[in-house]
Amino acid sequence: MTSDLDELVTRLRAAGCVFAEEEAQILRRHAADDEELARWADRRVAGEPLEHVVGVVEFAGLELSVGPGVFIPRQRTQLIAAVTDAEVTDDPGAVFVEPYCGAAPIAAVVAQDHPSIAIVASDIDPAALRYAEMNLGPSSTVVQGRGLAGLPAELRGSVAVIAAVPPYVPDAELDLMPAEAREFEPLETHSGGCGGLDEVGLLVEESAGWLRPGGVLLVELHRDQAPHAIRLAETAGLGATTVSSHALYKGDGHTAVLVARRTEGVNRDER
């Protein structure tokens, strides 16, 4: 068994896997038998993401289901998950929403720590929504739509927390992403337009009409995008700041979270 594992590590290392030993252990742990392990090793050596091969990703202490063609939650997203978890309260009737949810990693953390609140996850991709449903279970609501467009109308003006990882890679930088992301994840989960903030701007504008007074929008982005994102939020009538670390997750030094709070008593859409 040890020699077989050593051989797998050698194959993975030769294929360019930086964490070959760790990946070999993960493949061995999840494979049902040697035949499946061999098939999985071939897929990984061919360049397919490890998480798509084994069907799961470890995130913030959870094991989330993912699969081919679906955006894989990044470990940096633990920052916004930690900030979100601190913002969510167990108030009766509180609603949490994760748009652009993919496999719904933030909602999964919230569901674990705040089982009494209503959780809604949305995405434009039906394949992603199938994994979101698996990760959240029947007590949560999963809807299809870009941004907040698919939310039930009765939630307008009553959402306590919205947290999202919309696509925020500037289109000119898409070719700089790792090959795994470019080749195995949908382009629309990365492409944020010319400056990377097209979807962020849409979400900020929409959120002003969905948040309740005191409600907060949290958005993951690159730290260099934070000043522009703050201006977008202020234009939408939301008070905004950003955070780059949290007690539960210090971050990678590049990721920031936009914190945009509805402080006024009346939404812009209601004026």
C-alpha cells in the first residue's frame, strides 16, 4: 500500500501538482477501491481539478459537494464566510441570501451555525444549483437567477444579510488564471468585465432594494478593487467599508470584503 501511494505521489508530482503528497492522500481516502483510484489518478494527472475528481471540497470545517463544470469554493472565501457568520443573528424572521452561490459555501456555513434562520441561495447555472441543494438540504430555498433577480418578491426590503462571491476577475486578466480554472470552471464564474466589477456593481445596486433597514451586503473582491466598490455602494445609498482579515480567518493579503450597510429608513426603490 505504501509503495502504491508513493507511486501515486510521484505521478502527481511529475504532472505538476505542488501538493502531491496531500493530494494522493485525498484521492486514496475518497476512492472506493483501487480501480476507482486509478481512474481518478488519470483524471488528475490530465489536469482536472482534484475537487472535481473526488466530488468534494473541504471548506471551513465542512465537506461540500462539487463536480465537473462547477466553480470550486476557494479557501480565501473563508474570510467572507467568517465575516458573514458574525453578521448573521438568530432574530425571528431573519433572512440570509447568497447570490452567485455556486456550491453555496457561505450559505452552508450560515446554515450550520444559524439553523433557525431562513436561507436562500441563487445562481444562474442549474448545474451549480444542484450542488447547492445537496450542500444546503431541504430546509433552504434554492432559486435560479442572475444576481438577486430570482428571489421571491415577498423578500424585498426584508433581507438581513446578503453575502456573495460574484465574478470579479478583470477580463484582461482571465488568461493569467491557473489552467484548472480556465479549462474546467465556467468562464462566467470568473469574468467580471473590463474592471472586474460589472457583477459587483449590479449586486450593489440591486441590494439596496432588498435589504431591510440595518441589513448588510457583503461581497468578496480583490483588495485593489475595494475603493471603487465602496464608491459604488455609497452611490447606491449604502454606508460602506471593507475588511481584509477576521479573527476566524486572517485571509491571504489579497482578498477583501466589501461591507455595505443599509442605514437609511427608506430604500432608494421606495422613494
